[in-house]
Amino acid sequence: MKAVLFGATKGMGRALARLMAARGDRLCLLGRSAEDLERSARDLEIRGAQGPVATAFCDLLQPESFAPALEKAERELEGFDAVVVTAGVMAPQEEMENDPQLAARLLAADFTNTVLFCEESRRRLLEKTGGTLCVFSSVAGERGRKPVILYGAAKAGLSQYLEGLDHKFRSRGLRTVCVKPGFVKTGMTAGLKPPPFAGEPEAVARRVLRAIDRGRPVVYAPAAWRGVMFVIRNLPRLVMRRIEF
Amino acid sequence: MVDGLVFKSEDLASATESASLTRGLGRSYGDSSLPAGAETPVADATAADRLLDFDPDSGVLRAEAGASLFDLNRIFLHRGWFVPVSPGTQFVTLGGMAASDVHGKNHHVDGCFGEHVRGLKIRVADGRIVECSDSSELELFRATIGGMGLTGHILEVEFTMRRIASPWIWGESERIKNLDLMVSGLKEAARDWPMTVGWVDCLARGDHLGRGILMKGRWARPEEAPTKPPSRKGRIRVPFEFPAVALCKPSMKAFNLAYYWKHFQHVRRGILHPDAFFYPLDALDDWNLIYGRRGFTQYQCVLPHADDNGPARRFLELFVSAGGMGFLCVIKDCGAEGKGVLSFPRSGMSIAMDFPIHPSKTQIIVDRLNELVIAEGGRIYLTKDTFTRAEHFRAMEPRLEKFTAVRRKWDPELRIRSAQSVRLLGDRA
Ligand SMILES: Cc1cc2nc3c(=O)[nH]c(=O)nc-3n(C[C@H](O)[C@H](O)[C@H](O)COP(=O)(O)OP(=O)(O)OC[C@H]3O[C@@H](n4cnc5c(N)ncnc54)[C@H](O)[C@@H]3O)c2cc1C
């Protein structure tokens, strides 16, 4: 597989990239810091990625960086057949309620710009014979909830967009995979108390890679979150107003 | 477990900016990786686990300090490479291996891990990031190897991997009747085998004192080894916590005897899975559950050789008579002292044992063992220690002065500290 990974220097993306490297995939990493990208590229090469791992500058807050980044990836890999997006912004709900700029940044990054990046990727994948677009949304997008109102809203929009893509373009060869991670123990969630069903990045990544290989449109990871979210989606409003979850 | 502030990030350089200590996978039995106090933040290195450079010609590997030995084994074993020195568990980080200057079954020929470390990148107390090695900032380098994290936060480790003939082990294990035979067996085996270790039945007394199993191994030659690489076999788990009654003597004895008589053949030899040879305890995932909720501690010391086997004999006799129940006792003849200022091993017999923590007895047992270690001119292994008193530690460590001098030079306010350094070196909490 020839894959472009946006946001794979850390957390879930890192775990997924390592699995792909270990099986000998060709990879190109997109991200903001050249030094960080280079360090991850060397790591993936040592772990077995085929050929040199390419890198390109790409910033989720600068949509004008998307096209040049994907262009460079296309050149370096001589075409690609998968794009994986794990990049995203996270901020505490409380802070955003008092800081509209922070809220604007998160909404732009996690919804508008992520969608724009997907649009750019979709066009390029469809120009060839198609391929896989795997994007990390979140279980936070499944229900409006007190601790993740803004983040959840952005992810809800993103999930909806990915579903639409899947309906329209699957027949033309674009396989959309919407990943809905629950709580995963990564640097991003360090310091938070892991809830029941918290996942280890590697196990979660294995599940996601299987979904990519099979082109499954939606994957919950860890799997238990599918059931958890089914319950949460069906809780009456009266309950949702009372609980802090 | 002590609660405290923990910073964990893929970016160890930033996580260590305001931390007072860095820890790895927490496999040290003692309190060296625990915070000095509830307000002193600790950086968790385990998310900083990238491999940065590997030269397949020389075997030199550079990696972030949180990279685990488990990961390295998974990546390198089947390609014909292994770490130069491995401790008895693979759930350790490179930073932890350097900070404890770990030793393995090959200590008598290859020394400690630190002997194979070419350089370290360290964040020192004033915030600077320093590259140190034998040719630059030598003092800092040597104090950091075996320095239990007290000289700075290790960000990167560069060391030389070892080429291996195959990923399998050719091993031989032999049933040994008593301590004299165990010690002479270890010394003899050291001449022909690159890896040796003895397991001793801690509860045997009198004529049987020191009986156990002597294990020897080397990497199998390609023509001896199975053609397929060793599998990642499923780990046996201790499924539930043994009730505390299982800790009473008879059952411990049964465990020891069972282990001993399993080897009813005098000698066994053959091909071994590397995990079974290096990491038998990892196979029991939560094996500390065997001791029940009260937890357990480990004690490890090295006693200089004597013409007779007096030191080891006196030590084991004292342990048994002091009521230190334990089933695990590992004995190993160490080679020469390494380059780390405070590194544990020195030429002599190293003895390590596990025993369950008892609210009143454990301190007394450790005190008595330490008095004997001081009298014999030995020392203890800091990474395993939780109970040693400061005055005992000072009495067995003439090297402490030198270590403290280097530490103070780089960290005059002693900002970097741990629960262990509060206990043993008198640092502020
Ligand atoms: C079953 C078992 C078998 C073992 N067998 C052996 C053996 O055969 N030989 C042997 O030598 N040891 C052995 N050990 C001990 C173990 O190898 C050491 O305690 C090792 O240091 C643990 O590494 P860690 O990553 O878990 O470090 P931790 O336990 O997290 O930390 C240990 C020390 O290293 C310091 N440290 C860790 N990372 C850094 C860093 N990045 N920068 C600065 N300081 C750091 C900590 O501050 C602390 O002082 C064994 C342990 C177990 C549980």
C-alpha cells in the first residue's frame, strides 16, 4: 500500500503508521514540524517501511498548505492509494466557552479544514483508480454531551460528511473509512483518568488497519464503544441534562 | 502506589522542562522512579519511543529514551540483532536501562548495559540539553549511567546492538545439590558459556542450602536453530489474586519444590525460545499477584568473592533464619565493575530475592541483610531497593561522594530528585 498520513507523528496516527511500516507499506508523512516529521520518518524506516519515508509540510490551520502537500506526496510516492487523517485539535470545553478564538480555531481545524483536506484528497484519489480515505472522527460526534459540546459538534459534522462521501463515491472506487475512537491512552489523553473500555493505541490501530484493508465505512475502536454509544444515543434528554458525561 | 503529577508526552524534551524526575515503564521494584513528594512532577518517557538511527553495518542504534526493549526485540530479533545486555524483563525502557545500568546473564563477559552506550542526550537541571559520552562531558556521562535518574532527564540513548547467529538460544540446565556446587558450577560455566545464571531454592536449609538449577546458554548456530523465527507466544497469566493464605510457608515451599523437581533429570539441553530463556517471569503477566494484595519487594546485593563460599552461605542462612519467605532467588557471578560511578555490579556473587512485604518484619530483615552486606564489603542494587536506611547505604558506598560531587555540579539546588533520593541521600521531599 502507498499511504499518505496526516498527523502520524503522534498518538493513534503513530501507532497506525508503525503497523503499516512493519508490513512494508510505502509512506509519506504530512505535518507541521520538519524536525518532528524527520524523526518519525527515520523511526518508520527502521521499523520496516519500504524505501525512504517521505515528508511534506502541511498545517491543518492553513488550508492553502493542503494541495502542495498532497502534490509532493504524489511525486515522492509516485502516486498513492490511501490517505489517513489523524490530525486534529483538542481543547477543553470550559476553556473554549471563555475564549471564542480558541473555539473558532478548533471548529475550523476539526471541521472546515479537515473537510477541505478530504476534498483535496478525494479529488486526487478519484483521478486515479480510487483508493481509501480514512479519517479519524470521534464518538464525541454521536450525541451532544456536556464535556464535548464544540468538539463533538465538529466531529458530528465530519462524520456526516464522510457518510455522504461514502454514499456518493464508493461505486467509483473511493472507499471512505470513518473511525470513531473512544478513549485511547495516548499522549493527548495523558493525565485524564482512563474510563472503562479505554484502548491501547496499538490494539486500536490494528482494528483500524483491518477496517482500511476491508474498506469498512465505519469503525468503532475499541470495539466496545459501539455498544456504549448505542446506549448513549438512546438515553432520554432528561438523563443527558443531569449527567456530566 | 504514590499519586502525583505525571507529564506524559511524545515530546519528552518539553515534558521534562518542569519535571523533577523522569521515569520509564516503572519496572524497578524500588522507589527510584517515584516522585519525591506529591507536588513534584514526574515525566513519563514511554510515549517518546522513536528509533532515530540504525546503522546495519556497525549495529549502532540511537533512540528516544522511552523506547521499550519489548519493541526492540520485536523489530530486531528476527533480523539477527539483540541488545548487548538484557535484564530479566523486556518491559523496560532504554532510559531505565541506562539509569539503572542494567546487567544480564552475560555480565561476566559483556559487563553492564552502560559499557555499550556510546552517548546520551540529557536535559540537565538548569534546562540545558547536553550530549554526553566518553569524549564529551565524561563526568556527567558516567554519573548518569547507573545514576538512577538523579543527574538529568535522559532524552536519547545511543548504543551498539549485537549481531546474533540466530534468534534462538541453545541452553543447558543442570540440577545442583547445594551452594558449593552452585558457586563452583557458575564459575566453571563462566569459562565456556556467554550467559549463565542460577536459580536457588530459598527455603532449603542445612545440607540442601543453595540447591537449585544452574542455567547456561548461548545463541544457537543457524544449523542448530529451527528455521522459523520464534513465535510471539501467548503469555500465561496468573488469573486471579491468590488469597493471602497462599502465602503461608507450606505453599511457598511447594512452589519451590515443584520447580526443583520439574528438573528431575540431572541435565537438560536443547533449543529454547529467547523469551523463555531471558524473560521467564514475563510469561506470568501479573505475576506479582501471586503474592496477593500486600505486594512484594526485592532485595539484591553483590558480595565480593571469598576463598570459601562463606559470604553467599552466610547471606542465605541469614535470609532463611530471619524469616524472609520467598520462592525466587537468583544468583549470578558478576564480572568487573563498569564505568558508571554508582553502577551496581562488581566482581563477586550477586544474589537477588523476592519476598512479600510484611508490615513489621520486612524492615528488620532488610536491616539485618544490609548489616551483613556491609560486613562482607558488598553493596545493594538501588533499582530494587525500598527499605535500606541512609546510614547503611553510606556505609556500603564509598563512591557516593564522587557521585554527589558530579550531581551538585550540574544541579546545585538538587532539583532533580526521587522518593529514593529523599530516603537515601537526604534530598528535600
Ligand atoms: C521481572 C524483572 C526482572 C528484572 N531483571 C533484571 C536483571 O536481570 N538485571 C537488571 O539489571 N535489572 C533487572 N530488573 C530491573 C529493571 O531492569 C530496572 O529496574 C530498569 O531500570 C527498569 O526500567 P524502566 O524503564 O521500567 O525504568 P523505571 O522503573 O521507570 O525507572 C528506573 C530508574 O530509571 C530512571 N529513569 C528511567 N527512565 C529515565 C530517563 N529517561 N531519564 C532519566 N532517568 C530515567 C528512573 O528515574 C528510576 O530511577 C528486573 C525487573 C523486573 C520487574
